[in-house]
Amino acid sequence: MHLDYRLNRLTAEKAGQRDQVREEAGGLLGIASDLKFHFSSGTGAKVNTSSVITNFLFSEKLKMDIGIIKILLFGVSSGFLWYVSRASLRVVRSHGFYRFFAWEMILALTLVNSGMWFTHPLSFRQIISWIFLILSLLLLWNGLSMIRSMGQSNEQRQDATLLAFEKTSVLVTSGIYRYIRHPLYGSLLFLAWGIFLKDVTWLSVSLVAVASICLALTGRADEAECIQHFGQSYEEYMSRTKMFIPFLF
């Protein structure tokens, strides 16, 4: 009787082990089925594990390559901006000093949001973004046109921090300059906010905020330089115009 009891107990244990093995095997089959469902083409094709891994590694490598390209573009573009601004960077608090850092922030913002320019093209945020970018181009075109046609650039003007087209001998107060004093910096401001709206993240918020502050400092420094050069006529001009945005700011 004791022997029969032992045999029955062993038989029950073996049966329990078989049930446990079946459950584990069923779990593994379920996982395999889930993988097939998620990675198959939807036409009943079987999963090729090696191809899944290869595609994953390729996508990660592609992301890394794009990141490296962005870093290289930032480095090369920054080198060019430094070369253009090299004289201004020697004079702290000149308008070109602050403008260099505004350019850098806008450049970084452009590269950070480069993959989001055409996502959800009809969304409210994208529409406002494109409006800002168009306004940026209009301000740039009108501002440069008025300076070149009416500013009477004078190469004899002794100020190493000024770019060639900035060495004006006549105060321009017509066209867009009738309403705002800094259409070119206003163009950069609209550019920065237009790019920012492509993808609103904490990083893009930080970049556009610093760019905006740098542009405000650029405008203030430029005004101090213009007062020094044009005198009271520029102060009177300041009293009837806004800084960047007509009738507002």
C-alpha cells in the first residue's frame, strides 16, 4: 500500500511538471505570435528575425549619421558667421557682437527642427509658422532694398564693426523704416519664431528665447551707435517709430 502511494505521488508530480512545461511553451508561442503580428507585413508573411534586427540597426545608424551631419553643418556655418562677425566680436556690446549670438541660436534652432518643417502642414501651428517665415522674407527684402537705394553707403565711415552695407551716410526713414527702426533684425525675429513653431519642445523654447533676447540687445546697441553717428535726428526718429513690429514693439 505504501508503495502504491509513492507511485501515485510520483505520477501526480510528473503530470504537474508536464502541465507547467505546456504553460511555458504556450507563453513562448504567444510571444512569437505577437512578434509575427507586429513585424509582419500584414499579408501573412513570416517574420525574418535577422531582417528586423538589420532594419533596427540601420535606422539607428541613420539617426546617428544625421546627427553627425547636423553637427558638421553647425560647425561649418558657425565658422562662416564668426568670420563675418570677427571685427564685432572684438568689441563687446557692439550690435554685431549680440547679433552673432542671435545668428547662432537661429542656426541651432533650424538644425534642431529641420525634420519637422512639413509635418501636419495644415495645422494651426504650421500655418502661423509659414506666415512668420513669409513676413521674415518681406522684411528682409524691403529693408535691404531701402538701405541700398537710399542709405548712400560710405566706405569712408570709420567703424570696423559695421558690415559694408551698414555704413550708411543718410538716415533712412521711408518704406518699412517709416514704421520700424530695425526691419532686418525684425526679419530675424520672425524667422526664429517661425522655425520655433515647427516643433515646440523645451530645447526649441530655450533657443528661441535666447535668440529673441540677443536680437533685442542687438537693436539697443545699434540704436546707441546710430545716435552717436546721426545725433538728434535719430533720437527724433526713435520717438515716432517702433523697434521690430509696426505699431506694437
